[in-house]
Amino acid sequence: MQIVLIIVSSAVLSSILTALLMVWLWRQIWREQLEQRLRQLQDDMGRTVETRVRRVVTESLADIKPSDVWRETTWKAAKSGSDLLSDSFSALLAKWRKQPDDIS
């Protein structure tokens, strides 16, 4: 009876250790994939923001007029910033929703 108990306990312990190892490996792989996706999204958003900021600055500098310069420029900068944030958030959410949930 003692031998059967040793065999069963070693089988259970082996199963538990195997399961713990698999969970640890799964989390490591999942974390790397998640970090890679975040880096890719960050790079995409960085390029988008850089392009839009350059466009806004170029437009703002090209439209400088003597009358009401401050008011118009401030309004354009605020509107462009608002549009930039809105577009960036919508693009981020769209990319996030498009990615498949193959890691659950």
C-alpha cells in the first residue's frame, strides 16, 4: 500500500510541476509578444504624431498674418492638437480592436 501511495504522489507532484512550468513559459512568451505589439504601436503612433505635428507647424507658419495673428494661430494650434489627439486615440483603438485574441 505504501508503494502505491508513493507512485500516486510522485505522479501528482510531477503533474503539478509540469503545469507550473508550462504556465511560467506561457507567461514569458505572452509577455514578449505583448511587449512587441506595444513597441510596434508606439512606433506607429510616434511616426503619425511626428508627421501631423510637422504639418501643423508648417501650416501655422505659412498662415501668419499681421491682423489677429495670436488669436487665429492659437485657435488653429488648439484645433490641430485636438484633432491630433482624437485621431491618435481612434487609430490606437482601431489597431487594438483589429488584433486577434490568439493569446488568452
